[in-house]
Amino acid sequence: MDLTRIVDFVQKQLEGEKTGHDFYHGQRVAHLASKMYLKDHPDAHENSRVVAIIKTGGYLHDTIDEKVCADPAAVVAKIKKLLPEVGFEELEVKDILFTIQHMSFSQNIEHHYELPLTGQYVQDADRIESLGAIGIARAFTYGGKHGNEIYDPKIKAQKLVNHDQYRKHTETTINHFHEKLFTLEKLMNTESGKVEAHRRTDYMRYFVDEFMDEWNV
Ligand code: ADP
Ligand code: NI
């Protein structure tokens, strides 16, 4: 299946996006999710429809986020029109739309949405993007954009309790590692997701340990 029109659509929608949800994030999620699916399903073909569904979900997943667009419903309507034109069947369109509308971390704090298998790979890949070297870069970009401090020794490491707490933007970025990032590996759906999330979480622990050593010089 030719996904050129999907890629062009996402590039246009996310132009100028600087909150960590840019086109390259979508592209990495598409690549990582399909790579993990193929690793867990060695008989599957790179050009299969299921891989096209995963890649498409990966590319599109942030285009309907209210942080990224002013009118998510209008973008959903555009996607509904585009997907059949690219060649997706009705049930495939349904899977892709359900996934991108229910996969975000914030939506799943107080409610757990059961995603189709394709969506589970997209969700894992998106969460893995919050980990590792890229995850560290994104966290400090986000913190800087919201005027948050890097670290405050008066604030004890906090875990997440609810959605409102997650949406307040005032926490320090180091606290975000304790609040969210170190908890993500336990939330992985897929075998490959668990392995990669663990590897990137280890890298991040190393970073935060080093950060604390340097802070407490
Ligand atoms: P989702 O789209 O799944 O709801 P977000 O948009 O909240 O996730 O997160 C996007 C990126 O910004 C992630 O890398 C995440 O770790 C980072 N981020 C979110 N909230 C904070 C915060 N308070 N401090 C630092 N980084 C954050
Ligand atoms: Ni994302």
C-alpha cells in the first residue's frame, strides 16, 4: 500500500509544531511500531496491510491532539475521507481512528481503553518515544516551553495520582521522570515494547542518577 498521501498529510498538519509532537516524532512512531510488530510476528510481511495500518496510525496519532491542532474534529473528518482514498477498508479505517482517538497517556490514566493489536504497537511506540535519549530531550523541551524548573530539591519525587495532576504544567522536569516516565515500562502491551521500554528506562535511570550526583556535588 502506498502511504505517500498519509505522509504528506501529516507533514502539512504538523508543520511548525515545536512541542515534541512534530512530523519526525510521528515518523519514528510509525517506524518503531511496525519494526516491533515484525519482530514479534516473524511470518508477517513488511508490505502487509496490517503493517500499513500500524504505520498509518503511527504517522497520524498526534495530528488530532488538541495540543497540536485547534479543531480536532475537523482533522478527524479529513482523515475519515483520506483513509478510504488511500485504499483502507471500512474496518481498517475504524481500527486506525479508534486507536488514535484513545491511545494517549492522559486519556488512559483513569480509564483503560482496549486497543486493537495494531493500536497496541502504536501506543507502545509512542510511549517509548517518551523514554531514552529522545525522551529526555522531549521532557526538557516540554518543561522549558512551560517555564518549569529543571529540578527543585524541596519537591520530593512524586508519583501520578490523577488526570488533573498530570495536566498541571508546573512540576519540575526531573519530577516528571518519577511521576510518569519511570512508570511507563510497566504499561507496555507488546513483547517487543517491553524489551525496548526496559532498555530505554535503564538509560534514563543512568541519566537521572548522574544528574543527582552532579546536583549534590
Ligand atoms: P500524551 O500525548 O500521550 O498525552 P504528552 O503530550 O503529555 O503525552 O507528552 C508529550 C511529551 O512531553 C512526552 O515526551 C512527555 O514525557 C513530555 N511531557 C509531558 N508532560 C511533561 C511535564 N510536565 N514535564 C516534562 N515533560 C512532559
Ligand atoms: Ni505522540
